[in-house]
Amino acid sequence: MDADVERFLTHLVVERRASAHTVAAYRRDLKRFVGARGETPAAKITSRHVQEFAGTLHARGLSPRTIARHMSSLRSFFDYLVRHRELGANPAIGVRAPKQRERLPKTMDPDQTARLFSERTKSPIEVRDRAMLELLYGSGIRLAELVGIDIRDLDLANGFVTVTGKGRKTRVVPIGKSALAAIKAWLANRPDASGRDPLFTSRGRTRMSPRNVQLRLKRIAARTTGNDGVHPHLLRHSFASHLLESSGDLRAVQELLGHVDISTTQVYTHLDFQHLARVYDAAHPRARRRPATPDEGQSSP
């Protein structure tokens, strides 16, 4: 199956324009399956083989989430072979990973988030970092989308930026007033930059790497909030949660985040319900039972 896997990975790059990160994840998952099946050709793979593979991963202690990702990779791989008439049916269809507990994304509360922006910016590097933070939280874009922005993608007059998301799909997202001001301040430090240049650059004028953005954010968060565990995706989650709390418009949040399926966005409604539950418990006079008095604790004769 090695040759089949390589053709599938090439398909992901050339036709589906998948990111290098996505391709690497598929490669790891599929190579693990090929290693488990030895010399078994793809045409001989059955659903029992896939079930045994899922069981092996579970026995090794892999999380249900990780096993589910492996099953998704296999379904996509075998779908590709079916479409190319190399298989009659997909053997991974119907094979389920162990049930996983729903994990709600972590978020920062508005006060914590505000502290990220409490420092005064002086140097060009600080101005750049502020612009990155404002755009990450103000627009909810992904880290890869942030570092991929070129100056020509900006529409500063109308307050929009065009970003390229998963599957090379582009979308236009609004830029908040604070982010707009921060971006203009950063561009003022780059008078010779052209439209084709990256929006965010390192000291050597090369495009900022995702890793560099992560490190800059960790340092800022450590100074301002005392928490160096803040990362770009946490700002994206916080953006979605705070926006949903204020507006209640799930469809709008879906569009802003670039989610294809609204079920992906619905996880934030659970966060919103948690927020409402906390407000209820803290404010409603009958939300919490007061301890029963001895008379109240006895039943009537």
C-alpha cells in the first residue's frame, strides 16, 4: 500500500491543496496502518482489518480523539481508492473509534483578554506584536491565516482583510477599530513595503513564522497576565465565545470563523450556556438551596 499512500498524499497537495501540516498528519496515520498490515495490498483490506487496527491503537493507550483521527484518515484514503476504481467499497466505513468525551475549548474571560493589551508599545517590534494580537483576537483568524496575510490583502479604507483558510479557501473578515489602528501603526514603520510583501515580518524582513508568533504571544501573556500558556488558538476561541455571548448569532460567528459546518461552531453554544448558568447561580434568589432547618427537614405527620 505504500505506493497507494504516496499517490493519495500527492492528491492532497496538488488537487485538494491541503496544508503541509494536514499532509504530514495523514502521512503519519496511514504509515502506521500500513506498518500494522505488513504486505497486505489495499484490495485485500477488510473492515475487520480496520477494526483490529482501531483496537490496537486503543490497547496502546491512544486517546479516543486520536483514534478517531486515524479512522478519518483511513476513510479519506480508501474513498480516494474507491473513486479511482481500485476498490469496490470503503472498508473503513462504519468502523467507529471509542466514544470520546466532548471537550469544550478553553477561553479567556474579557478581563483576562484586556490585560494582554495593557502594555504601551514603543519599539517597532512591540508595535508589530500589538497588531498581531489585535488581529488574532479582533477577527478570530487562525495562526496560519495571520502569517499568510500580504499587505495587498488589506482593505484599510473599509476595514476588511482577505485571509486564506483551510483547503485554500479565502474569506473576507472585518477588522475592528483597535486592530485597524494597530495595523496602521505597524505599517507606518514600513514606508518602503509594497503590496506583495508580507504584512507581518521578522527583524530580517522575512515573513513571520507560526512558531515565532506563538513565542511572542507567550512572552507578552507572561508579562501581562502571568500565564505563559496563552496561544493563538486560545484567542480564536475567546473571540468566538465573547462574540456569541454578546450577539447570540451563531451563523455570524460561523461565517467569521470560516467553519464549513455549523456543528463545528455549535461547541461555543455550550460555553455560552455555561456562562448563563454561572450568572443564574450567582444572581437568581432560588438558584441555590439554602440549608434546611430542622423543621423543614422533617416530613409532616
